[in-house]
Amino acid sequence: MDFLPNELKNCKLSQSEIQEKTTVIYSQGQRATEFYYVKSGLIGLFHLLENGKESLLRIYQAGDYFGFRTLFSHDSYHCSAKVLQDAVLEKIELRDLSAFITSNPDFVHHLIIQLADELQEAEQRLAKASYTRSLDRVADSIMYLKKAFPEYAWTHREIAEFSGCETETEIRINQELKRKGII
């Protein structure tokens, strides 16, 4: 069941203009004051590592909500959200978290299911990263990203960030996979 922002109660909605590629929606460490609905486009969730490198953790597309985990936990964002493909977003600001939860039980249930799915996917990727070679992670990432988001032209850097390797490693593996006719 799809939940549209205009169906939600006890919140303030505001639609954004078109957000261009690379626009930062919120930054890692920033205090959460709202969450978002993707009307169109793609949003990437990036974690900045201590060594200055970014890791692409998740991608949100039209119909997805993001940024609510941090808002609900009264914490700061643990990642940055950036536009990957020009996007239109709906910003959802809560006046009172308890009133919002009470007024929107089906929607909150939907978000809990989304959280569970995202946690399962993150755990699977983490486990896989610990025992698979870079070749397998890059190949799996390319297949997943191109199948799940076929309209987007993934860069070598984005594929590397998603697969947890260096860009140079991804380029080398990508060329090898192309040479072998695998991709």
C-alpha cells in the first residue's frame, strides 16, 4: 500500500523545487528536523568515513521515504543525503512526534516494515562484504544497480562506493568483466 504525504496528519508538508544532481538534502551530523518523500528522481545516502572517503549505503527513488529514522530517534543524521538524479521532494516536518505516530498508525507500520527491510539488506551486504572478493562485490553491485535503477548512468565512483572498494579497483574489475563479456 502506497502512502502519499498529503494523507498524513499532524505534520507540515512543503514541496521542493527541482533539486539538481549533487545537491545535498541534509548532511551527516546535522540535527534532524524533518523527513522526505521522493516524488521523482534518485537520492543517495552517503556515509563519510574517517579517512575522508564516502560510502554509498542506500538509494531512494520515487515513492520512497527517507530521513525518518534519525528524526524518530531524536538524533543527528548519521549520513548525508544527496541528489543522484534531478529530484522533486516533499519535506515532512513534525510538530509533535507522539501525535504524528498516534494519528498515522498504518503509515508508521509501513515505515517499520521499510526499516526492517533496509536493516536486512544492510546486514546481508555487510556479511557479504566480509567474505567476498572485490570482484564479486563489484559484479553484484553492477548487476543490482543496473537492474534496480536502469534509467540512471552509474559512475565508476558510485559503483565503487556502493560495493565498498576503491574507484580504481572498480574500474579495473569493470573493464575485466566487459572484456570477458559478462557485462
